[in-house]
Amino acid sequence: MNVFAVISEYNPFHNGHAYMLAQLRKAGATHIVAIMGGPFLQRGEPALFSKQLRARCALLNGADLVLELPCIWATASAESFALGGVSVAAALGVVDALGFGSECGAIQPLALLARTMDSSPCRAHIKAHLKQGKSYARAVHEAIRMQGQPFSGLLSQPNNVLGIEYIRALNKVSSTIQPVTIKRKGAQHDSFISSGNMASASLIRQALERRDLSCLKFLPEDCRPWILQEIEQGHMADIARMERAILYRLRSMSPTDFAALPDVCEGLEHRIYQAVRKETSLVSMIGSMKTKRYTHARLRRIMLYAFLGIRAEMQKQPVPYLRVLGFNQKGAEVLKKSKTVATLPIITKLTDGFSRLTPQQRSVLELDLKASDLQALAFENICACGQDFYLGPVRV
């Protein structure tokens, strides 16, 4: 058994994801574990479809076991997102390698950049650039360039950056899991230009939101009927449908409440509070707060933290459990082996899982369940609460 893990969002699962999993098979993977964000994701928005549907699509196209990355880490910035995903992979106890796509397609330069980022001189330079009002991404780029690092140009490409964070996370938890990278093929991240039968998730999401179903050609064929069924049932998310609920939550908060959220520092809570009192939409609110340092993505995440009730100290705790979203026969083999070596509780049935968790662990699971209930507010046809209890792990 040679188990590879991938950390993913699959929003939605497309041909590029299927290509990635196929390449990991060629690289030696006998079993593939996908660690996937659930109802809300890094963009600070709800996932387009339910986690159960996205898990099914992954299992139909190369993944053997899908585990949920808890919402606290699935909605975080790159560093915490990577640490959460790597922590899940390490806790499973059977993962040999972590696979990810990158623009450069080589581990050596990414590993070198990861070590450079964690060096004391580089950290000091990052802090200095942040004090100058630069965004975190720009501060890192400038700090590494000042170290005379020949590969600093790789930091301008988003999947390279995420790959570096994965390697940093592996180093941080002292994991024996080996990083493996596959060179990305086709459309680039967030590109709105397709390439052959591949397109970015951003292009596909935009097309689906317009009900332009020609974009289904960029999805594996066996995913298409499941996606169409969800659309026909009114179960495709649109954040606009939950905007008033988010605004209600934001208008109920004080500057002190905002200060307790992740990524809020240096008086940003007052800027947020003033924008919340003045603006009447999420778009105008975020637009009024954006600066070189505070990017749209960061501000969207902060709005989401407020809506979900995620506080800064929550991201500092360790991942508390391993929750199974779906598996096939090979996935069952991974679960069987991991039961004797996993360092965290494995939750397959929610009712059994609650009884095995500590109060602190249960609070994280309860947040995940609440997130599913709140994602349903973004559907045209709102689902009843408690879908996680009704829908067990997907089996294919």
C-alpha cells in the first residue's frame, strides 16, 4: 500500500482534478485520500454544491477516501489551510506522500523557498514589510527576494505558493510524509480562458452561475448528471441569497467582536465596524475596506468568520478529528489500516462520533454541522437543518 493524500476544495470537481489524481497514480499511488473543504471555502464563500456531491465526484474519478477538512481550516488563509490539511493527513497515520499541483512542477525549488521563509532573517523582513502596509503575499515576496533567493519569481504563481505552504506545514509537524508535485496542465488558477477540455474552477463556477451548461464539458462525464440533478433541485449555492443573513450578523457585532476574528489586527476592527454601519451590501462593504494590505480575499474571509462564529483562537488549536465523507473499496482498506495507527478519532457515523469526542472537539464538529445548515441558505430551495445526519458517507 502506497497512500497519497491531496488537499482540495473541488469547487466543483473538474477535468484538471481528474488529471491530477491520474498523475499521482502514475507516480506510484495505490490509494488516494482527498482531504476536502466542506460547505464554505477559502474564497470566503459557500461551496457551489454540497460536500457530499463533491465527494462523490472525487470518488468516481480517482480518489478512494474523502475526509473533510474542518471549516475552521477550510476557510483560512493559505498558511492555516495548509497546516490543517497536512495535520489531517499526518493524523491518519498511513499516508506516505502528499501530492499537489504547481506551476513549476519541481519539489526542490519549492522546498528551498519553504526553508527560506521559515528562517529568522526572512521572518524579520516579512514583519518589516507588513509594517509598511504591504499585503502578506507581497511582504513574503519582497522578503525572499532580499535574501537573494533565485527562485523568488515562483511566488507570483498561486499554486507554487500553496505548495510551499504544504511543505512548510510538513516541516512544522515533523512529518515523514513526502511532498510530490505535479506540473499543472491546461488553464491556470482563476483563469477565465479555457484550454482544450480543461478550464479553471473559477471559469466553470461563473458559467454555472449564468446557467451556461456548455461548461459541463470541462467536468468528467460521470459527474455531469449529478451536477445537473443538483441544479434542477435548486441546490446550487449563490452567496447573494444569504447576503441579508450575513449583514444581520455583521450589524449585530461590536469592534471588540470583530477584533476577536482571525486576520483582524492593527485596528482593522474599527475599519470593519465603520464599513458595516455605512454600507448596504457585501460588495460595497468590502470595496470600501480594501487597501494594498487588506485584499478582497482576506476581507471576504473575515466576513465569513463573523457569519460562522470563527474566532482567532480556534485556528490555533490542533485539528481534533478525522471525518469520513466517502470511500470506495480501496478507501475502506485505508480506513481499516488507519484504525490501529490514527492519532485522532475517525468519525464515520455522526451519532457515534459525538460520544467519542471531548467537549472541545465536539465544538469544532458542531461548527461544521452549523456550516452545512447555513450553506443551505444559499440554495434556491433551502434544505432542512441536519443534512449531515441524514446523509451518511458516500459509498461508490
